[in-house]
Amino acid sequence: VKFLVGKPGLDGHSNGAEQIAVRATDAGMDVIYDGIRLTPDEIVARAADGVHCVGLSILSGSHVAMTREVLAKLKAAGLAHVPVVVGGIIPPADAEILKAEGVAAIYTPKDFALNGIIHDIAGVVERAAG
Amino acid sequence: MNGAQMQRDKPWIFRTYAGHSTAAESNKLYRGNLAKGQTGLSIAFDLPTQLGYDSDDPMSRGEVGKVGVAISHLGDMRTLLDQIPVATMNTSMTINATACWLMALYVAVADEQGAPRAALSGTTQNDIIKEYLSRGSYVYPPAASLRLTKDLILWCAREAPKFNPMNVCSYHLQEAGATPVQELSYALATAVAVLDLVRASGQVSEERFADVVGAMSFFVNAGMRFVTELCKMRAFVELWDEIALERYGVKDPAKRRFRYGVQVNSLGLTEAQPENNAYRILIEMLSVTLSKRARARAVQLPAWNEALGLPRPFDQQWSLRIQQIMAYETDLLEYGDIFDGSKEIEAKVESLKALARAELAAIDEMGGAVQAIDSGYLKSKLVESNTARLEGIERGEQIVVGVNKFTTAEPSPLTAGEGIIYVPSAKAETDQIARLKAWREARDTRAVRTALEELRAAAKSGVNIMPASIVAAKAGVTTGEWGAALRGEFGEYRAPTCSASLSNSDGG
């Protein structure tokens, strides 16, 4: 499984993205993580590289705007089939908005079990493939 | 004994890290907080401001006014500080890559208010080293960034000696997973790297250098293991005294004092049963207030609902009250140091110091903090510690009440219903951009052009960037223009991706 961990926007708090990258790698995924402050265009260009899932980590409160842009650009690039999951400080109301727009799963601080998250992402990939 | 007659120590400064949306909204918030008994300001800037972009820059889309207030020019700073007397206020600004610029705007407003520069007190965070390590808000390459750090330190030493130009941060290291020993050693190594650089510049005399050491301040973190944290603070005090004396020959003990502000740990605050966070915040505060010998100069507390979203004014008030109750209702400030002579505390402090000294020596061996970042050593150590911490929680070895133990709970009335977090106005970004456009149209474009030329010349020649920045602030230059002028001279830094140090993966 090829998993892209992306940090769009200007926020530099990368601890969460790094821990997910470490654990996904340990679980045998092929992880791509290019560091902080990527533009949605850069993330989509990376996703075109045959990834099975895009994970976005956003902690600045700009998760709705950022995720919308990535989803729209994935679609425009013919990558609408690649599932997108999002992690961050995401209030429940925003989580509903994001799910309605096509985000496959949302992870917040209460999902402290990283192995659980990785397992869940594997499920997301499976369902998208099936 | 009559408490009223007793000699009480002055309480530390009470702050709340705050700021969002626009300057006018944040000013209202600050004045409200001050009216409730807050005694200092702690300004949170939005990410575009922290990174030197204007609010209408394509890079700023969606980020304007989100994690702090948007400050694009002198007019915004004026509005932010409206009716707040800069001469007597103690202001902490969480600003790093663009610290010189925000300080220039602050000084410009102080000049307008007629506040003498020598009266200015507060801090600019100005610790770029930890940005490369944990917080990620760097712009320029390390050498250029450190030169800006040095310029602000030297300018303050000359013009605003009461202002602390740098707040060396161990705070963000703990948030990134650092152990107490790592916090001690990495923060002290950062302070040493910057002071060595200032000394090597030859721009400050031996005698004045002691003042530069004395103006260094620190910004630390305090977590739930509060006895260890209390010992960590005592170790910081003793190690800093040692370094100031032995490495820098500072004779005056007052100038060797470890002066620090603190924001207690947010990493340990939980989204599950968030009401419990109120207790966690209080317990964390004990470690930085109980020891008289290692007491914080300024404390800011997070809010109980931070893991849910942005706190409301009520939530910030609840945290401020914790500090006021501790300082004014208890007898804490009537005593000397209540741990002096405790064998248990002393042994722990000594052990932390010994381990930190060994780690400091190892970093020195590598060539100092900057080299230890370049080589990826510090970053990989932090990621390792954070992985171990998270694994401990997952396996249930580290108990987190409400998260991995005691998870059965009554429904909380505190989190029921709508409006339990603050939702900033969606209009903030468009309002901010409209004001910025009007500002650009109203200013004297010739004065702006000249100021930017001088700024670029200063960046290139290596003279102190502050005078040209203050002139630029007064001429109406914007945050994005200042940022771009320096990007033009210094270039922009792209951190190496840490995938390699994260794992054995060849992906990325």
C-alpha cells in the first residue's frame, strides 16, 4: 500500500504527521512524506504517483478550506478514486462537512491508538479498491 | 499570624495566549482580559504574519486570522494596541522568523504613543532553532535567520534594554515529545549557540555582553509528572547559572538568573472527558510556581477545551482564575523556598543535571545546536521519544484518565449543545484583505519604495536590520513586502524531509 502523508497550508506542527508516517511504515506501508507547508497542487502531483490513499494533517483550523481544495484538485487531475483521510483538531460539525464532501475518515486527538488508525486506513484503502 | 501584615512576594505575570481574526477583534479580547485582572499580554499571530506573507497572498488563503491575529502593517498594529499603554504593558509576542518586523511595528506604535523605547518590556520569542526542530515556522536558511536573531538582540541591548529579545523555547520540544533531560539540554544548547554567535560578532563589548546574557529569557513547558517537572525547573536554574558563569564569565549573579515564562502542557490535555483538563492545568502549574528558587516570571495557561477547538473568552477566563486563586488566596507567596533541604528533590535535580550536562557535552562535541539540527540528530531523538511516549499510552503503561482508563463516564453538561468552542467569523479574511488594499492605496508609494531599497541594502550589507525595519514600518511597508525583501536577499529554506530519519522506508 502506497500512502501519501501530506501537510497542506502554513502550519508547521508536524509531530502528528511524523508519528503516522513512522507507524504506517512499521506496518509495512510504502509511505511518502515530503514535510510541511505543501501546496494542494504539490500534494496532488505526488498523489498522481500511484498512491492508494492521501492522508492530510491540518492543525491550523483551516482544515475545511484546505481539504476542499485538495479534493477539487484531485478530481480535476482524474484522481477522484483515491480516498482522502484527514487528521487534526477538527470539531464534530466540521467533520460532518468534510465527510459530506467525500473525506473517507477523520481522526482527532481522541484517536490516540495509532495502530488503530493505521488499521482503519488499511480498511479505507481496501474498500476503495473493492 | 496576620496575612495582611506579612511580606508577600509579588505574583508572577498573568497572561493568556490570545489573538484571532482581526486586530480590532483581538484588541477587544485583550482589553477584556486585562479588565479581568490579566497583567500582561501574550500575542498570537496568524501563520501568514508569522511567515512574512500579506493576508491577500495566495499562500495565505484559508489561514488569515486562524491561529492568531493578522498583522499586515502599522495600521493593524495600531488597532491591536489601541487604548493599551505600551510604556507600562509587558507584552510577549510569539514571533520568530519575522520577529524583527513585528518588533519594528511594535516600536513604531510605541513611538507614536510617546512611550520611551527604554521603557518597553516583554519578549519576542525569536527562537528560530526550535522552529527547525518542532514548530516549523521558519522562512530563511539557518545562517540568515540566526543573523536576524542576533540583530534583534543587539538592537534591544542598545535601545530597549528592559525588553527580552529572545525567549529560548523548551516548550515546543516537550510538545514534540522531549523528555525532561532533552528539554534541558536542547534548550540550553540553543541559548549557547545564539550567545556564542553574538559574542563572535564582535559587536558588543565584554562588559555589555553580561547584559546580553542577562536579557536572555526562556519559555518552558510543564507536564503532568509535576514533581519531575519541578525538579527540571530547579535544574534549569542551576545549570544556567553555571553556564553564564563558566562559559561567559558573568560576575553579577542577577544577570545569571534563569528567567522564564511558561505555558503549561497542552500535549497531555484530552479530548475525551475534557472537563478533567481543568485539574490537569492546575497540577501542571504547581511545578512552575511552588519553588521560590525556580518560580516562573510569567504564566499562561491553556484552556480546558483546547483539544476540541478554539477556546471562548469564558474558557480563557476560567484558566486565568486558576492563577489568581493560587497567587492571591493561598499562602504560597508568603514563604521562602519550601523544597530547600529536601533530599528527595535534591537527588532528582542532581540526576537531571548530570544527564543534561552529558547531553550538552555530546551536542558541543557535534559542533553545537545548529550542527546537531543539520545532521538530523536532534530531530530523530525527538521523534524517537515521542514514539516511545505514544506507545506507552497505547499499551496502557502510561495511564491517561478518561482515555485509556476509566473511560466510562456520565454525559458532560459542559460539552452538551452548540457553541462549546469559539468559531471565528468567516468574514475576517475578506475584511482584512479589504483593509490591506485600502492601506496600500493610501500610503506614499515613494517613501515605501525608498524604505524597501534601504531594507534590502541592510539585509545585503549585514548592518543591523532593525533601524531600516522601523523606518519601513513607519513608511507603511506591509508584512509581505518586508518578508519578500528579505526572501530576495536570503533565499527561502526548505527543510530536508525527515522521512529518512523517521523510518527505514525508501518512500519519499
